[in-house]
Amino acid sequence: MYRLGAVSYHALTAARPAEAYQFDPDYDLERTIIDRQYTPVTRHDSSLRPAVDAVLKQAMEPNPDARYDSTDLFRKSLNGSL
């Protein structure tokens, strides 16, 4: 689910998904995702609705249990937020 959220983040913003978590080259990617604050997609594109942020943030949650349970639910949520 994280990867689907990351691809969607990149497609909507042209920013690399690691940048969503303010990538620090001294950290490995997994540690960066766990330790860093999520950067909202609306910072990259103010025309996107805040609801898109909520959907992508949930898909890219560091804790896998907090992510969407299915790709279908993610798709419906993202479509509804755009």
C-alpha cells in the first residue's frame, strides 16, 4: 500500500515520495519515513484539495496497520478526494 501511495504522491506532485518525508541522506529510507514529518501534497500543488493529503498520508503511513486495508478502498478514497 505504501508504494501505491508513493506512486500517487509522485504522479500528483512530481516530487519524489521520500521528499514527502523530508529525506535526510544520513538516514536510510525506512528510518526516514518512520522519523520524519509528512509533507502535504498541497505544499507542492495548492490546487489539490486537503482531502487528497489525508488519503495519501494514510496510504504512506509508517505503520502498515494504519494504512488502507485494500487497493480498492484506497482507489475509492483517492477518487473521492480529487
